[in-house]
Amino acid sequence: MLQLDPLPMEEARQFWRDKVKLGPGEFSKLSDEAKVKAFAISGIARGGELDTVFTAMQKAIDQGTTLEAFKAECAEIFQRRGWTGKRAWRIDNIFRTNIQTAYNVGQYKQLMRDKAIFPIWQYSAINDSRTRPTHRAMDGRAWPAGHPMWDMWFPPNGHRCRCSVIGLTKRQAERRGIKVEETDPTNTLVEPIDPGTGNRMPARQLLPDPGFSVNPGKVVYGGMVEQSKGGHLFAELPNLKGPSDYRRPKLANVRASAIPDIDETALLASGLGDDVYRAEFLGRYGEEQVLQDAIGEPVILSLRAFQVYKQPGQPEEWKFGKPGHGELIPMLGDMILQPYEVWLTPQKNPAGRVRLTKRYICLWKTADKQRIGGLLVFEVVNGMFGGVTAFAPMQRGVADLKYLERQRQGVLLYKR
């Protein structure tokens, strides 16, 4: 039985709370890095059943409950899928892989925080009959904390992987006769030892299992615990899908019948001042309001999305005065309920941290037939998507649809 005594650690709890629940099809289109931030189960679509399994996993991480308790809580769902008898391995796989990922994400943050004390990291495999040969070949080997090889080899390195990383002081490594390596062993040939016979097995490439070649802790927390200001700059991951992959037209070519008519008086005038725009937001939505979007998922519409974040003690500053920001406040609810498209876009910052953003691309047609495009951007905040920004991009007083085109990347979650 899997022992959960090391849990809960707050880092593991937070990691799970910030997961994004997706359907299997949406999940499969994400990069391996972005999948670390998402949760999906093959055979279970988004909805009540996925929520139940997700919540049961959260309880296991928060309270250290057992695999048997997890099975009991989700028994009806698993029985409907036929995951019983010989097929019960799927439940074990879901539980162990997710628990170990959460634990190792938390462990990575702790090791990074304490790397001045424990500058050497040692790979540790269980070494029983279930240990994979390549994982066994890594057991006991050590590299400096944060060495590039850990970008690929920090556990888990496969489904149901039970490996971990141990932090060591220099004195501990010397006393135990541990050689600290500097070369990345990935893709070299190894001859693992058969645990049953003690004989060498045929040579094979030293690689993590397919789909596990990223460091989940670094994906979540980046290369350092406290990131510098420059480390917060996120950019889209390369080779994301776009409109053409989903046979979607360019925004400038969208049929007029697909664009709603918007009463121009609903939009606020520009240049009204921060106090006016702030009061307008508070009157409509309060400090914060949870809304259901076009997909039926909850999003947090918050006044903080319009705040410019600065160091503590500095004057309050708002984005309302930027072109297209304050004017859209009356339309925010409609933008969430009636977007033209919704995209899930994975991004990475220079420190290596990956985040998932949800982008609502909106189009309107004014009385004079001018097309206006609006953008809402949300990112994961405590397991829900919280607003980051909202505006209508403009270029010299004209709606900038080219800017919106560049935002249509990732996984298309919704289309009008």
C-alpha cells in the first residue's frame, strides 16, 4: 500500500489546487510541460465525474488518505467504466502517478529553497521487483543541485514511478563515498541488473519513460524559488496550434452574421479617469464576482485584474487609462458569456515556469458596422481561472484585429 506519511506538504497541496481540469481530447493537445498544470483522465470527460475524482485526489493529498479510501469514494464512477478486476490497474495508476507528482513538485521547491545547505542531489529508486531497469540504473547517482540533467530526470519518470531525490550536504556525500557527477547521462547506453537473477540485462538507452521527460517542479516553480522581476515575463510555448489547425477563418474574414450587434452606448467613453472606471466596475461586479463562462466553467472577474502590481508601499496604479481598458467594463460579463473563441494557451517565463492562460477572443459589430475586437485573459488562481487583463486593442483609434490574431494559439476550447 502506498504510504502517504510525507504528505501533506503545503507546496503539494497548492500544486494540486492550481490544476486545470480538462477533457481527454483537450489534454492530449497540450505539451508535456503544460500537462503538468492540467488534470484529465482518459475515458472521463469534463463534468461531475471528473470533479469527483479530482476532489478525492485533493483529499488524499491534503489528508494523506489511502488508495483504498480513494477507490471507495469514486467506486461508482470506476465501476461504470469497468475498471475492476484485471482493469483495476487504471485506478492504481491514476492515484499513484498523481500523488507522486504532487509530492515531487513540493519536494523540488523545498530542495531549491535549501540548496545552499544541500548542494548535492541524489537519485533514489525503490529497487524492488517493480522498479524499471532504467530507473534502477539511476539509483544512488548524484549531481549538483539544479544541474541541467534534473530538468529531465527529476521524478516521477513514468506512470506509478516511486523514485525520489535526496538532498545531501558535501560532508554527507564524502562520508558515504558518493561521487558527484557533472555529465548528463541521458541517452547513454546502460546494462541494468536483473533484480531476480543479479545478471546484467541487455543494453538500452538511459531515458525517462515516454511523456515524463520534464521536471514537474521546475514547470510549476521555475528554476528558483524567489524569481527576479525579469522572471515573470511569460511567452507562448513554441509550435502551438492556431486557427488554421481548427479550420477557423481570420477575424477580418468572419461572416457578419456571426458577429453580434453591440449598442455603442454600452461602451464607456475614454479618458474618464481611474475613479470613474473603478466605480463603474464596483457597481456592476463588486470587488470580485464568480461567473459561469460560455463553456460552463467558473471564472473570477476581479477588480485586481485592472491593477498594476508594484512593490509594497508604492502608490496604487490602475490600467483603466490604457487605450481600450476602462471603456470595456460594461461588456465584461457579455465577453465571458458570448466570446467568439476561447483558447487555452501554455506559456513559459525565462526561469522555466509554465502557466496556463485562458484567452477569450470577442468580436462586436457597432451601429456603423465597424468591427471591434476584445480580449480577456485569465490564468489559474487557486484552482480557478482569475482575471489578469481585459481590453480592446486599438491602433491609432482603429480596432487592432491583427493583435487579436496573434492571441489565437494553443487548444481551442470553445468556438462560436
